[in-house]
Amino acid sequence: MAGITDSPFRLLCRRHGAAMVYTEMLSAEGLDRCHGKTWRMAAFREEERPVALQLFGSRPEAFAGAVKRCGELDPDCFDLNFGCPAPKVVRGGGGSILLRDPKAVASIAEAAVRAADRPVLAKIRSGWEIGSENAVEVARVLEGCGVAAIAVHGRTRAQMFSGSADWSVIARVKQSVSVPVIGNGDVRSAGDAARMVGQTGCDLVMVGRAAQGAPWIFSEINGALGGGKRGPLSGRPDWPQRAAVLGEHLRLMVEAKGEARGVLEMRKHMGWYVKALPGAARLRQELMKAETVTQVTEMLEEFGRSAERFPPPPPA
């Protein structure tokens, strides 16, 4: 979700029922060294709370320094990412490669927990590769270090995002630790979330890619699970509702980043909002060239004149 879960997107997800949001992955080294861009990425609005600052890296000292320095930002908690499979992160010794060395995981977690004056969470995968799944071992290590909750993605690093997530790994972790467990992987609908909770017993469900172009998924999940905040939409949105959310997202982006950059960075999101709608291929091509809010608005209005008769797309 790098390059996606910026402040405007997080705020929109909270408005539509997300229980908590995470920043994009922040380099512990960058925060510890007060790198300007990294610090700007760590900024968030009060309306986003509760928000977790998500850290990655390889040196325990950098994590401790980052946690101490970030106290002035006053996040609700910190999240240690031991699950990211991105080659760039892994080559730097961070993310999921740390699953191969539970002692290194322990060193980082202990340093962060000692330095923090608020909860520290952690995110892991089932293991490095199929045949060496060690999520239960790593989860127990993290619990022993004082981590307050653990998110488990049911794929190995070798799988990246291919194949199907193995939810039984999440269930085994839940049975092995006493801290809350957050299930992650292949939750694309409210029904998926309900099945994950039923099959694994996890305490919370984490949604990533399924929220791209569909922030209302959090409201749908809350409704299916019988709790949590309900957003302004109920059920699958029709085109006017979908266009209204897209417009809200665009306004937030422009407020935060200015029109030129906001529209540019919004292009990928707009493609997701219109995905699967009849006749959307041409609209996507046009939106990828948009440079102003007026251009986007005119494109959406033109599409809407024919799209109003379209039913909402079926659940994923």
C-alpha cells in the first residue's frame, strides 16, 4: 500500500468505518535521522485517529530512535513491519526477511517497546517460504517482547500476493498467544471478513488492497460483523454514490497537495473507483490524462449521463 495510504486516503477510510488506519511504511532510519520527506509522510490529521505509525528497517537502534523522536507527533501506537515482501525493503534487511531470524525480530521489538510510551504492534507473514512457516514462533517471540497486538498475513514472502492466503496460519497464531490477533489476506468483501473471523477466531480484520477505490468496504464489514462504525453508504454504492466518494477523495487530495500534484496522484485511485463498471475502460484512459479538477468533474458528469442506468458491480 506504499504510495496509497496517504493522509487523504486514510481520512476517507476512517469516515467510511475503518476502526484504525496505518501510515505508509516509514523508514526507521529516516525518522531517526530526521529525514524531511519521511517526517512529512508521518504527518496525520486528528480526524484520522486512531492511527499507527508503521515502521520498517533492520537496526534496533534506529527503531528505538524513531519511536522516541516520533513521540512529538503523538500517534496512537507504533507498528513494526516484519511482513513487507517488497524487494527493495527486503534487500535492505527489513520487512519479511526478518522472519528468517526470530532473534533479530526480538531485538527490534524489544528496542521499540522499551523506547515507546504507547502500544507497539507488529505485522508478520506466515513465514519466508512454503515449508519454513514460522508465524507461531515469531508471534510468541513478539508477545514475549511486549508487543500489544499482532497482524498475520496468511502468505509467505515467497508467495508475495499470489495464490490464496492460508487462514489456518492466523488461527494457529490466535491459539498460541494471548494478545489480540489481526487477520490479513484475501479479505475482499464483508462476507470474506465474516468467514475469516469465523474460521480463525481473530480479533480484528485488516483490509488493504480491497479498499482501493472502495473505502466503503469498512462500513460493509462492520455491518456484517454486527459492530463498529457504519459509514455514510449502506450496501454496494451505485454510480452517483461512487462518483460522490471519488469527488470527496479528490477534494481531500487537492487540499493536502495542491491541484496539480493532487490530481496527478489521484489518477490511480480514479482508475480503481471506476473499475468493473460497464464502459469504464475509455473513462479510465481519459482520467489518466486529467490535470485539473474541472477536467475530472466534466469526465465524470459525462460518464454519469450513461452510467446512471448501470447497477452497482457485484461484491468481490
